[in-house]
Amino acid sequence: MSARPRVYVTRHLPGGTLDVLRAQCELEVWEGDDPPPSQRLREGAARAHGILTLLTDRIDSALLGAAPNLVVVSNMATGFDNIDVEAASRHSVLVTRTPGVLSQTTADLAFGLILAAARRIVEADRYVRNGRWKSWGPEVLLGGDVHGATVGIVGMGGIGSEMAKRARGFGMRIVYSGPSPKPALERRYRMMYLPLESLLREADFVSLHAPLTADTRHLINEDSLRLMKHSAVLINTARGPLVDQGALYRALKEGWIGAASLDVTDPEPMSPNDPLLTLDNIVVTPHIASASVATRSRMALLAAEQLLQGLCGETPEFAVNREILAAWRRRVREGLP
């Protein structure tokens, strides 16, 4: 593209990312704290050659059809379930993502949620704030040990492997499941591959790190939860729809499992009236797994770099729909309307 491309960004971003984009593009930024409404998002995309999106932005066939000049969608996330990739491919729009950069930070939060649930940290904080702390007692807020326990990691990608690394530091037994075994990682972290049902039966902590697909939606459902130990803890920092939340509520209330920690919910944001929030044996955080200053800044910059490469006709490293590269390059070479 010979002229300055037009770029729409769906939220103010940390670090100097917007300055990087502004130096090379005609930039429009949605300044609200909340995601742009669907109509405003569609209008912004219709004016743009590239858009930088978040998981909260639904990029569907209707939006793509209303954006004839759009050639790149850069998603500031590891996943891309907010984007209709098939529709993007039909319109020869390249989709990119930002994997890897958030793996360690997300694993930190996931392990923190294990500790919070096992040692009842959030519940204990409420206990003090509500004036219930009267004395030290040998049976006050008893929790479970993390060291020496078995952790089951569902999904052994970048975040899953970082979880295994942290679990080794706590002397945990590690089992994992996924599409296929990973022998090199098994040797590195001394862990064992198990089918999901076996993992659910054996694990004291079940930590979800799988992508959201048609096959993994409600991966954790009533049947799954009934396989778990009565003392087990479920942790989800991946995607909310991996878990059937109605079944999880019954499991926690009726004692099928011991506790849960969720950083993602279905839907997001979770309603303050959600019945899960009436329970003491659950911790819920507002999708903050990658929310460190350094990591969110790196994610934003990587998303911008992917976007700029795409607008220049260079293949971004983390392009999702590579099967359309030839058609997409032809569109970019046609130049700006």
C-alpha cells in the first residue's frame, strides 16, 4: 500500500503502541472503557484497512461484509474465538494473534488461583473484613495442601507447559491430557499423559488450558465433574465456555467437587447476580490472567507489529488463516482505495 493505511483500534492500549501505529497510519481509536457497540465497531471497520481487536470484539460475517477495504484483523490475544475465521478467509482478510507472549504471566495467575482456592485465601480475607476473626483456632479455615498433590493440566500448549514448570517447583505430581502426548515435555517435567477421564479421576487440581472449539465447548460438564474427587479444585484461565457453569454451580453447592477458581466465565462479564457468586467455595477474577503491565504492553506491541506487517504485504509470523495468503497479497498489492 503506497498511501497511509487507515487503522481502527477498539480500545486504548498500554505502553507506546498507539504512537507506533500513529507514526505509520491514519489512526482511529475507540476511547470508551467498554468495548465499542456492534454498530460502532462495524462503522469503524468499514472505514479501515486494518483493525486491532480484543477478545470482546465480535468480528463476524456481517462486519466483514460491510468492510470492503479491510485486509487485516490483528487480535490482541492468544485465541481467536471472537473472530469468524472462515468468513474472514472468504473475504480474503488475514487474521493474526499474539501467542506466547502471555504464557508465563497467565500461568502465574493460574497457579495463584490454585493457591487461593486450596488455602481459602479470598474466603479468609472476607472472614477478617466481616469481623469474624476472634482468635486463632486449630480448625479455622482449614484448606488443602498444594505441595505433593496431583495437578491435571488439560491442554499442554505454551501456558500448560508453564504450569507444569511451576508445579514442579511445588513438588507436585503432574498429569496432563490433550490431542496427543508430548514426550519431550514429559521428560522435562516428569509428567504423565492420561486420557481426560483418567486425569479427572486422579487430579487434586484440574487446570484448563485448552482452546475453545466446537469439540471443547462444555468439556467440563456434569459427567466430567462427577468423575472428579470430592476434594478436587477446578481452575479455568482459558475460555469460559469450556465449563458448563450450571453444572459447576450444582457441583460446588452439592459437594461433587471441593472448590473452583475462574478467571473466565460464560458469559463475560459475569452478572453480579450469578448464583455461583453466592457460594464461598469459588474464586472469580475478571479475566486478568495476562494483566501485568509488561505483558499487556508486549501483547499490544506484538498485535500492532502483526497489523503493520500485514498492511505492508509481509506475512505476519502469527497469521491464523495462512491458506489465503496468495489471495490476500493480491488485495494488498491493489493498494488503498
